[in-house]
Amino acid sequence: MRAVLPLDDNAADLATVGGKGASLARMARAGLPVPGGFHVTTGAYRAFVAGCHDEILRAAAEDPARIPPLFAARELPAGLAEEILRAYAALGDDVPVAVRSSATAEDLPDMSFAGQQDTYLNIRGDALLDAVRRCWASLWNPRAIAYRDQNGVPHDDVALAVVVQELVDADAAGVMFTADPLTGDRDQTVINASWGLGESVVGGQVTPDTIKVSGGKVIETRTGDKAVMTVRVDGGTEERPVPAELRAAPVLDDAQALELAALGARVQALYGTPMDVEWTRRAGTFAIVQARPITGLKPRLEEWNDSLKGDYLWTGGNLGEAIPDVMTPITWSYVRIFIQEAMSASTLPGLDLVGNIGGRFYMNLSVLHSIAAAMGMKSRLGVVDQVFGKIPPGLEVPLVPVSRWELIRKAVPMAIRLRRRVARHLKHMHAFLADSPRRCEELRERVAATATPAALAELWEREIAPHLVTSSQMLEAAGRQGAPRSSSPATGCAR
């Protein structure tokens, strides 16, 4: 394994550069604004501790205070030190850098390990080598050892890489959550912002500004009393009082908050999950210095109430007999496949003919009545009453807010597609009926023999779901034999 890798190297994965390093590499490769730098890999760490690893493990179990002197007493191998300094020199002349620990058990979806190892800011020149060594030693500080013990992470399995990045001399910094960490609301981005470098925010030494963004606009702003700020000084950083005129002044205006939230959305899209993002701003330009999945996020609550979509008349008649109980999420997932494939006439673009209200299956009679009215076929709606129940006298069915010609434009192509779909599937009906009993029995046996959830999910995706789709298509075709001449596109029911 190479000892040093460029920041965006394709080989920079969790095992090689730790959680923080792998995340930064991924964002850099995706073109996100990540400060330049390089990784000192886990291979370099393992080479450094090769002669004292057993002693480190004994000290971790008996007295962790013995560990820092073990690291301080060991010099980096000459070749490794030269490689690190060459990579540093490539960043520029005496560039100040941030030196960040990046453990292999870090920034994971279910465990963040945030703050367990050390970071050193404003490091220059040969001091970089000592900062790297101190980062390595911080893998064994008491809080990191205790956190691994608490989460069942074996000590002999972990290693630590180091990320070396150009230090942004930020005039403002903070943390951004692409979902509200308190409520679990995935539609809100929450931004914390303060003056100076971000350590005062991450470390909790300051009450930052809080800005909430949703739907492309700022929906809430709370300006904090930002008493201190982290600034660069020779050899490191220190906390200083915020100038009086800035303490109660907002760090970000609305346009900047929206720009930052859009950057957060790109990070979330890259990972496919809500993210905790550390950001900096220098002269109006934002950069990302860290990102990890938000752990402990409350589950998304979904309200099943399609009646909120408009003023429509819904009925559970007939459908409620087929599915009399409240549906579980997995049943509703099955039903949606069935609707799409066995009731394709119900899938008019932009119009929901069926829906889920409080976990129960309903039919939208407003759609049927609207199409019938558009096609001049209201007198033929009696068959709908026979199937779904008679409309009470005096009850006016509300129609969908779509013009007659728009409804015709949607319904006629649907009827033509349905006719072709039925004809196509009928050609395979005899072969399907002959083979389906054997196939179903075979799938039942394979389900019973499946030992893990992952294997069951794979079996579903590869074989069960395709058979369900085909079965639903055949059911639709069987129920509509002759339907192209004897059924109404308005109702999809036989005359």
C-alpha cells in the first residue's frame, strides 16, 4: 500500500484513508469545492507501529496514558518522512495546512466517531511530521478507546490515516445538516454559522446563527450571540473575542444561505443520505472540509392520505372486500405493482384513480365520472355503481379540475395502449398458465430455503418481482378478452 495518496485518488477508500479521507476523496472526485491536499494512508500508520503494536494494545487495556510517549519516542522512517514532506511541498511554499485524523472506524452511517481523534490547524513546514505522529497517537486516547469498546469495534482491527489539506483562512464557518437533526424533517436544511474558523462551532464554544432552508427559500433565521471566534496564530489557532459590531450581526445573508444549502443538496445527492457537512467561507467562496452521514436521525414519517390531493370522492367499496385490513408498507408496495400492471387503465398521467387513505385501498370516483362526462358517457356509469356501490341521492360527485379536451387527450391513447397491451399478453397466456403453478411452487421452496434478509431481497429483485409483474399482466389480459370492442375507456369496465 502506498504511504501517500493525492486527495482525489481513486484508491482513497475506507480501508486506505479512513472514513474522513474517503469522504473527502469522493467529494473531490465529484467536483465539489474541497481544499487541496493529500492522504497519509493507513499503510503508513501500520508501518510506523509495526514494532510496538502489541505494546499499544496492552497499554490500551491497562493504562492508555502510556501510549502517547510510545508514539513520541519513535521517529518516522526516513523514506516515509521524505514522501510526506514532498507531498506537502507540492501544495506550495510553506502553506498552512489542517492535519486531520481519519480512522477506519469513522464517519460510518451508524457510527460517526466524530471528534474522537485529533485535528491540528495552521501547521507549517517540518511541524507537519510531528502533527501526523500526534494524530496517529490520538487513535488511542481514552475517549476513542471507550467509544470503540461501547460500539463493539475491536481495537486490533482499527488503523488511522491522516488527511493533510490546505487551511482555508476562513472569515466564517460552521456546520450544515441536510435534514433537521432534531425533527428528522428531510425537507429542511439546517445551517449553523459563526465567524472565523469552524472549531468554535464544532467544539460548542459559541452560540452560532441558525438558518433553516426549505423549498428554495429561507424559512427561519435565529442570530446567535457569537462571543468567540477561532483564528489563526503562529503555530496554531486560538480563541479570541468577536468584535462587538459582529457579535449580533448575521454571518450569512439569504442568498448565501441558499447557495450553501444547494451545495449541501449536492453532497446529499452524492451519498444518497442526509449529511452533516462542515463548511468554510473565505471572501464569499464556500468550501467543504468534511462530510459524514447524520447518525441517529429520526425516521421519516409518511402520512398515507391521498384524500389530501384534492376535492374528490373516494370509495372503498369492492376494494375494501379484497383488502379488508389496514395495509402494511410491504402490502402497499405489492398493491402498487399490481395496480400498475393489472389495472393499467387506472394509471392516467396526472390522475390518481386509486389511492391509499389511512392505510386502506380506495378508488377515486371523481376521475371516472370526469372521464365519462368528457366522453359523453355519463348515462353508462351504472356499471360503476354495480361494482363500487350506488352514489347516494343528491350527492354531486366533484369533477377533477381538468378540461374536457385534456381528459380526452389522456384517455384515448390509454385505451389504444390497453388494447395493444392485452393483445400482446394474450399471445403468451397458454404458456404462462401451463408453467405458472410449477414456477410458483419452485419460488415458495426457494423462499423457505433463504437464510438471510439480503439473500431474500436479491431473490425478490431477480425472480419473484418479475414473476409478479408477468402474473399481473396476464390477469389484466384475461379479464379483458374482447374488451377493446365491449368496454368503455371511461370506466375500464365491461358493458
